[in-house]
Amino acid sequence: MKIASIDIGTNAIKSKTFKTTPISIEFLDGKRSPFRLGSDVYNHGFLNNKVLDKLVRILNKYQKDFEKNNIKMYEIVATSAFRDTQNSEDARRYVENKIEHPIRIISGLEEAKLIKLHPKAQSKKQKVFVDVGGGSTEIYINKDDQYVIQSFQLGAVRGMHGQNNPDEWTRLKKWLKKQSKIEEMIGLGGNIRSFFKIYEVGKMTTKDFIQNTFELEKLTINEKMKNHHLAIDKADVIDDALKIYLEILKILEVKNIKSTKWGVSDSIAVKIYHELYSKKISITRN
């Protein structure tokens, strides 16, 4: 059976499809539609019907792809932008009625907890998983058979609009200082993937990460696009995203950083899989 998931994010809409059997789930295809809902939320405080209608058109396109590929089981979730907009419930109902499918607005803590479904999240070696999105940052730390999670209203698009509140930075720092030191960080999210792609590596030391971040920050948005082939919706927010990663790795005294293709939509798909089969699975995904 094929299943799918859609993540309505702050900077883009992402869809992923998977092939499942009773003992495995395999990634098939992924699509991304640049659509910065966060800008409307941070500039105006709410999502107007014009913006929501554009969202409907994107979701309808994904739904047609699902129908074409005989995908009947899928879930749509919305994250930070829908959490923060003043008309959150009205906006959700408006879009739901148009697409005739439920949308679930998930909390930041649920976002963080979903990271547990990453294949390496159950490793005995302690790691910190950090997902810096457009509007929020989620952290998952595995500790033997236990884990610690937290969510912060600090994000790349939010930062670009000057909305990363100093009090939230303070809350992040206080929380991190309560945690033990961790050698390895795994970064989730499009910005850190783009950052690693620039340097064509799968792993960086903290020293290299800091130096590369410093070099990238010196470039203008146009230079980032021209020199490193970054899309405009990455080039204008990547500095704000990397600033958050830097703060976390410094306080936790991280030694090495890796990037992963895993995201909210992957975790949602695995959750659907568990609900379908309720058995131990094999995840074939980097």
C-alpha cells in the first residue's frame, strides 16, 4: 500500500510518498512548493483568504498526484505558521472545507516528539537532533532508553522578520545549560541540508561549521544565490537558521554535526505506518 504525508510549513509546503509492506516502509518521492506563510503571519498577524486560496491550490495539486498514484491514505499537518496566526482555527476550517480533507495543527512539542521516529533516534550513543524550521526550533535528545524534547519559538523566517524574541533566546540558553554535553548533532531542515550541500560534505566538525557559517554570512543574498546556487527562499533565511544551530552546538559543546533528509513529513508517514500495521518495521531512508 502507498501512503503519503503533507507538511504545511512556515517557508514551504512539502509532500512525501512511501511504499509500505507489513514489514517495511520505503520512500518513493518528495515534492516541495515554496510558499512563505510565515511572512504573512509575522507581517500582518493572520492569514487572509487570498493566501489561503493559494495554499488550497497547492494542496489540490498534491491531492491530484495522490489520486493518480492510487494513494488513498495520507495525513496533512500544519506547524508554526498555523499555530501563530491569529485566525488559526478559522484558517484551518476554511482550507479543510476547500480540499475536503482534515488538517491537523500540531504543537511544537509534538513536532519535537515526532523526531523519535527517525531511524537513528533510538541509538544508544547520545545525540541531539535539532530541527530549525521557518517559525520554530525543535530539539530531541536521546538518553539511553529515554529522551528529552523541547520546542522554541525561534525560526529562520521568524528571524528574518525580526521576530525572534530575546526572551525566547534566553529560554533556549537556560534549557540547553541544564542538559549534559553531547558530541554529535544531527540537523534536520532544508537550511542545514542546503548548507552541507554547499560544501559537499556529510559531516562537519564544530570548528568547520563555525568557519563556514562565518564565510557564508559575509555574502549578500544575490552572492549566495550566484556562488552557491541557493534558491531565493533559502538564501534570504539561511543565516538566521545557522545562527540558531550555532547557539545550540556551542552550549552543548558539540564536536561533530551531520545533516539528514528526514523531516516532519517522514515522521508523519512512519506514524501512519504504525497505525496501519502496528508491528516492528524496517525504515529504508537516509
